[in-house]
Amino acid sequence: MNRTSRLTARSAARLAAVQALYQLEMEQTPLHLLIDEFHMHRLGAEIEDDQYHDADVAFFDDVVRGVAARRDEIDGALTARLADGWSIARLDRTMLQILRAGAYELMARPDISVGTVIGEYLDVAHAFFDARETKFVNGLLDAVAKDVRA
């Protein structure tokens, strides 16, 4: 697999991971069932005439399972960098999953550069939000990176 297709597969895995984490948050689907559902029906599938990129399944699994396992630690890292008066509970649920996934990679995947992690989650944020919110993602993930990659 060449570098470009690997990056595309990882990008697709990141987007799918954010979607899975959102579903986990909103529906409380048991983790193993949620992952199975994504493996069988969402990753690389065609849904309503939209063809999804093949995703790096192992990477998807790592992000989803890693965020679920380290959620309290991740939320603590995010909370430490939120402005006074802000809390995790005030964040949009999709935004929170983007931040959790990005923070997880910054904390647990030193093999991936800070710039790559932040850039990839900015791309995910652009799929859901306008420029103001994507700047928020950039600033918060950059601050978390300074804490965890010092």
C-alpha cells in the first residue's frame, strides 16, 4: 500500500472513529457490538449511494477502544485546557468526540506526529463545523499536545 492510500485509509478511520464514539456516547451501545457494526456495515461500505473510503480497520479499532478505555484521563486533559467557565458538558457532542479522538492519539500514539494528528482532526472538524469551531479544535488539541508530548 502506498503512502497516499494509507493516509486516506487512516483519515477514513478517524472520521469513522468519531462517528462511532458519537454513537457510543448517545446510544450507549456496548463497545463490542458497536465495533462489529462498523466493521460489517460502515467501514468501506456504500450507504445511501455514498461510497465510503476503505478505512484502516486496526487503526479505527485502536482509536475507538483507546478513547473508551482512557475516557476519564482524556476528559481530564481536555478539561485542564478549557477556558474558565467551560466544561466537557458544555461542548457539542460531535465536537467532544473529535477532541477525545485527537487527544487520545496525542497521548497514546507517539508514532504519529503532533502536526499530523491536529491536521487530521481539523479535517474531521471541517466536515461538521465552520471555521470558528475548527479553530477551537486546533487550539485545544495544540494545548493538549504541549501537555502530553513535552
